[in-house]
Amino acid sequence: MFNIKKQINRLYSSSILGMLSLSGAWVAILASRGFSLAQIGFAETVFHIVCILFEIPSGVVADVFGRKKTLVASCIMRIIAAIVMVFSNNFALVCISIAFNALNYNLSSGSGDALAYDSLKSVGKESLFEKYASNQMILYRSCEGLSTLLAGLSLAVGYRIAYATGVVFGLAQLAVLASLTEVRIEEQKKEMNLWAEIFHCFRQSFLFLKDARKALVLMFSNSLVGALDILLLFFLQAKLPLAGIPVWALGIALLVMQAGGMLGARVILCIKNVRYRIIFAVAASVILLGIAMEHSGLYAVMTLGGFLSALSDDALQIRTNAILQDMFPSEQRATLISIESFTFSVIMIVFSPLAGLFFSWW
């Protein structure tokens, strides 16, 4: 019989193994290798160019071929990315590694949530998805916090060893993914050939969005706010040392910012009756405040700004995700989640180089 508890715990375990490494503070690592903030901004742009090209197709792959198989493919992309970075000796190889990381992100972005929601729905517990999303966000922030806390160790041992840990954790993650159970709420249309099924998935997804304008607005608004937070946290990794923070305190500061996201993931579960518009307005305002605090040049104030920004972004992300999951049809769930990630990449591909140049100038 299908065991929902084991399924969800395995998804949690996969997430932990997928995020643990010594390369969490990748901006700081690239900066320590001599790459400029403008180059780092361009590398982030490469990530989102790949995301734009493959995000929606990856969601279709998950819906047509299965979410479990797609998660396995995602893990393989992560391992390849880490291996390329270990042997990178120029900026071109760095960008290639980041491209494989983008494929890892593409293939996993909609697959995990889609599998989790349909697994819960198959046993009549889809109302628990927001709690699942909150727990996943806490795991994400915890692993990111641990990785960034070890930023000093990463710089001490060198980028090759730092990225080699990603290979080890990736292999362990593969073993966990292999134990997952594929769940489908709606049966695949057996009479269709492969290409017809792929086209059908594309068509139904876009027909849904054509009629569900609210879903499009939620996707774009959430992506815009999220992009501001992500860029702030990325560049604080490189800006805090320039603001004079002691080397020993850098990891602690980055951990504090991740803790903000963990708090936001729990706070949102306590305000279920607050209207979405209010949550969005407060989150956007606080993130803009965090960006303003980054310009203070005082590392304590900058860290507080990052903490508040992460808190607001994660709270908004979890509430938005729960609303969208309830709206999405199961048959195109991964595809529609990928379309949301696509909108995020479109925004990031514009903002990333501009932010790199801006922070370099400041």
C-alpha cells in the first residue's frame, strides 16, 4: 500500500541532500577566485537564460514521463555541474557549470511540489500542502544557512573540495529518489502517442492560464518580489566583507539572513485568515526596506535588512504556492509550476546584470 508518510519524508530527505554542500556561498567563492561582481552578475544571467529555454519543457517532461524520473534527471545534472566546477580553470567553464545547475533547477522546480501535492491529494490530505511547503522552505533555509555558515571553511579548503562535496551528496540523493513512488491523480491518455501527449500538455496548460488570469497575476507578482530578495541576498555575500565585517562573522551573518526565511515560513502558517493582498503589500514593502538598509554600509544594518527581506519573501512564497496549487489541474501541475519559474527567470535575466553593475558601482 502507498505510505504517504514515507513518501513525504523521502521528499524531505531528498531536499536536504540536494541542498547540502560546501558551495552554498557561491558568490563569495567566485569573488575569492578573482571574478568581478559584473562577471558574477553575468554568470547569474547565464543561469536564467538556460532556465528560460528549458523551464517550461522540463515541466512538460515531468507531467508526461513522470515526476520521479524527472527528479532523478535533475540530480544527475547537479552532479555534472559540480564535477565541471571542480575542474573549471576559466570563466567559460564556470558558466557551463552554472548552466548544468540551471538544468538541475529546471527539472526539480515543478516536479517535487507536483509529486508532493498529488501524493497528499491521493489520500485526501491536500490541505496539508502549505505545511509541507513551509517545512521545505525551512529545510532550504537551514541547509543554505549551514552552507553559508561554512563559507570560511569553503574558502579555506578551496573551491575544488567545496564542489566535490556536492558530488558526494548528489550520489546519496540519487539513492533516496530511487525509493519514491510515482503518483498520478489523473491517468495518462493511453491513446495518444508521445508527441501528441506533449502537445496536449502544453495546450491545456496555456488554455488554463488564458482563463485563469488571477494565476498569471500571482505568478508574476510573486516572481518580481522574489527576484528582489534573491539578488539582495546574493550580493550581500560579496558586499558584507567590503563593509568591514570580520571574516569569522561572515558565515554567522549569512546564517542570520537564512534564519529570517525560516521564521517567515512559520509565521505564514499563523496568519491563514489574512488577505493575500495585505500579505503581498507588507512583504514587498519590507523587501524594499531591506534593499535600502543594504545601502547603509553598516554590516549589522545590512544583515538585518537581509533577515527581514528573507522573512517576507518566504512567507509570501509559501502562501502564493499554496493558492496556486489549489488552482492547478493535476495533469498539468508540474508544467504550470514551471511556467511560474519561467516568469521568475525572465525577471532575473533583466535584473541580474543590472544589479551586478549597480553593486559594483556602489
